Amino acid sequence: MFKHSIFSLPFIFVAMVVAADGWFGWRLLVLGLLAAVSARNFAMSFNRYVDRDIDAKNPRTASRPSVDGRLDANKQLLFIVANAVIFVLTAYFINSLAFYLSIPILVVLAGYSLFKRFSSFAHIVLGVSLGLAPIAGVVAVKNSITLWSLLLSFGVVFWVAGFDLLYSLQDMEFDKKEGLHSIPSIYGDRCTLLLSKFFHIMTVLFWLLFIVAYGGGVFSYLAVVVSAGMLYKEHQIVNQDFNKIDKAFFTMNGYLGIIFFIFILLDVMFKG
């Protein structure tokens, strides 16, 4: 699912552009892309592999290649291992801190698939998984972690956790039946919608703090304003019709990350 990389890639490059105060070089561009895609491949394939028993029972996921026999389990496992190796090797060629953090990051990325079997914090764990993206970006450029990158990351954590809550509404009844610990299955749709709204308010707050911390200009504030508007529209779509959750999940959030990156890039260019 290469398209899922669109959620983390823009924020990796936001951090890299801000850390480098502009262009960070072709070498880091290639290594950053390779690290981002291999990490996402690892996370998605690990999720599909360990969730085969659950996905086979869910009408929404029963036709996935990882479930219906089109994709052999051994090939899935090989794909997981291959992408883990690619990610660690890529981190090695970036710098020492990236390499030291590569294995812990893979552990976090794998954690989401396991958490939902025993804890409703799975939504937060998924948020943390993608929230590592800005930290990875600043580590690649500076070989260190800055305050502004942590604030940007917290924003991503709440952004992802918020839209994952909306996405999980699709499986609320199934999760109840199977005893899975999603927030919708435990607390219901109204509580889930409210919590998702709260998470996205926190997203906007942390992104504002990120801008203040790195000294952003007018374009960076526009990035937050537009993002807030898109999140508001996302909630409108879901509130009106749960059948449009896929549209809110992929379309709105995919564009949000790209637009946020474009505004930050403009901000850095015009500040320079």
C-alpha cells in the first residue's frame, strides 16, 4: 500500500526543510524516501501478516490478498524482513543517530498491530508510529532532535490518532463481536467522534507551537489555518455519513499533509 506513505512523507520533509533551512541535498532526499517507504512497507505488511485471522472474519477485509490466498504467508514474511533490512541499512547510511534509532522505531511500528488485541491505546500507538516521521526528518539533517520537531511530532500523533478513530468506526460492531479493544467498540460512536475532535484540536495547538518554536512566518500560520479547515471538513463528512469515512480518511488527510508541506516550504523559501 504505497499510497499510505503519503501520510508520513510530507512531515518527514517538513522537518528536513526546516532543519536545513531550505534544500537538504539529493543524497538525503533519496535516503529519506527509501527510509520512509521501507518503514511504511514494513508496518503495513506486518499488520496484514499478524491480522490474517482477524481480517478473514471481517467482511470489509476478507477479500484482501493477504487473506484470500492470493498472497502467500511466507512471501509476506519475506517482504516484512526485506523492508526491515532496507530500513536499517538506509538509516546506517544517513547518520549514527538514525542507525541507533532504527530498531526501536521498527518495534514501535509493529506495536500497533498487537496493541488492539488487548488495549484501546492502539489508536495512540498508530499516531506515535507516524509521529516519528518529523523526528526522523530532523535526525537525518541535524543528527539530533530539536524542540520544534517534538512539537510537530505531537501534532502528527494527535492528527493520526484522531483520523484513525474515525476510520475504526467502520469496524465498531465487528470489533465488539471479536472482543477487540478499539475505542468505538468500547465507548460507542458518539464518544469516538468527540474524542477525535479533541485530538484534532490538540493537533492544531501543537502545530501552532511548532511554528512559534521554529520562528515560522505567515505561510506557516496559513498551513495551520488551512489544516484546521480541512480537519473541520473531515468531521463534517463523517458526521453526515459513516459510509464516506474512506473519503475522509484517504482524500482529506492525504491532501492535508501535502498542503502543509507546501506552505512550510514556501515559508522557508521566503524567509531565506
